Amino acid sequence: MRTLGFLGVAHIHTPSFVKRINERPDEFRVKAVWDNQPARARIAAAHLKNCAVTDVDAIVGDDEIDAVVVCSETVLHRDLVVAAAAAGKDMFVEKPLGVKACDAYAMQRAIDDAGVIFQIGHFMRSYPFLRVIKQLIDDGALGTITRIRHSNVHHGAIGGWFDAGNGWYDDGWLWMTDLERSGVGGFGDLGAHSLDVLMWLMGDVVSVTAQMDSLLGKYPCDEYGEGMLRFANGAIGTLAAGWVDLARTMPIHVTGTAGVAYADDDKLYVKSDNLPGADGCEWRDLPEALPHAFELFLNALSGADVALISAKEAADRTAVMEAFYQAAGSNTWVQPQRS
């Protein structure tokens, strides 16, 4: 059995992570919870068996705790991650890794130097249709990729998902709308997943630009936006993300010199000169979905050989997202910071 600690329980996905741990009682137990708001820590601890509320140093310094889950406000990640890495704790960190590129790369160095198991909360790589698209691109079935688009949207701002009275805590998840604590608004929150997918499929980004706006004026941050990317391989990408869309249609569209692939309603459609039968109709040869990113982390702690997202990948995505926000503020193209 592996013993875990929570360093922060602020994130909106905390309840689902707690549920996943509780569903594997023979493999994991959570010994201690910390949060910078003690009331939040007590609430989260109440959902975990035999769990104490304590402080950061007690969790990091406890030799019995061999892994931590970091679900704090993003602005706190650097101190928590560096301390956990120095103590040799395996760790899951909710996305994004950091607010700024300099923070993310500092965390990456600490994680890599410590040699600990690391995973971040990007879960879309497990989707069957994205796994097929990744294989099609890597195999050259679509030819040279010229354009790629990904969107990740929901109606959370319209539906008041973050507001007081929703979720476990009295103030809901409102910190996620506060740029001083989250670093990003709707574009960066959901766009972080799209960016992970785009960079997983296409590689390094050399420059970006973006436009962001607030439709409802409900929160002190952007609620939606659209970004454009130039990849090192020459492809052009676009990224749409935000909290004010009622439906998420056609989340990905990839165009190459020998084919096209796109998804809609979890169905994949492929047309390719290089694949017999790929005539643009539904592609039915989909693999099973892989587990959620958090489940993959738990599986890795249990000794399974699974593919996790590296700290370098996580840091690179923070750097590109920071560049998106800089570009939106200056109405220019911006080159992401390098490690």
C-alpha cells in the first residue's frame, strides 16, 4: 500500500481525485491533507478515511508519505513542488504546472534532479480518437501536416460552475477566476488541455498570438479566446478555449498533404490517399480508452509500466501558455521562453 498526502485541495478536480483514491482502498491511503485555507483541508479530509489535517512541513517531512497530490492554487505550485521533490516524493500536479515559465522550469529541474515519478493532469491523450490521430500523423498517413486545430470549451461561466455554493467549499472554486492565484482565465484553464494535445501531436512551438475576451463580465479574467501557433515543423495551429460555449463540436481537425482527420461526438473521420478504405467516412477501428491521467499516476505508483507526461513537457506548455497571454496583451506574435 502506498501512502499519500495532499498539498492543497483547492482545485475543482480534487473531489474526483479523492473518489478515485477511495475506490482503491487496498492500494492507497491518504495520511494527511494540507491547504492554505484550513477549512478546505478539513472538508477534504472528511471525505478520506483516517486522514489528518496538518501542515506542509509535516507532509513533506513524513517518511511514511511517499507520494503527494498537488491541487493547490497554481501560484503556490512552485514552493510545494520544489519542497516535495527535495524530499523525494513522487507527485501528481494538477495543471498547469506553473503560472510563469520561469517557475515551471524551476519545478522541472527539481523534479528531474530528484528522479521521482511525476504526472500532470492532462487527460486527453487517453482519448481513443486522439490516439489514432497521433498514429496517423507519426506514420505519415496524412502526409505533411499543414494545419491543425483543437478546441476545448464548456459553459461553466454561463452555468456558474465556479461560484459560491457549488462544490465542496463555501466560496466554490472562485479562485480559478482570480488571475493573481490562477494565472489564467477561461482560455488558459481549458486551453491547457488543448495545448497539451497540439504539442503532443506536433512538437515544439516557435511563436504564438492570441485574442481573449470576457463575454459576461462575470469574473475578473478572460472567459474565452482563440490562439494561433507556428510549430517548429512549419505547421500552423489554432486553439479555441473558454467557459462560454454551449456545445463542444469538432474538437480536433488535422489537415495534411495526403489526408485529413477530424473528430466529432467522439467519432473519428479519416480521408487519406495512403490508407485503403479511408474515404472520409467514420473510422471504426478505435482502441480502448486509456485510464485518466490521475489513474495512470496511481497505476505507476503501484508499479505498472505506463506512459506519463514528463516534467519537461509540462513546463514547455506553461511557457507557451504564458506567451499566449503576453501576445494577447500586446497584440503581437510572441516566442515562448525556453528552459
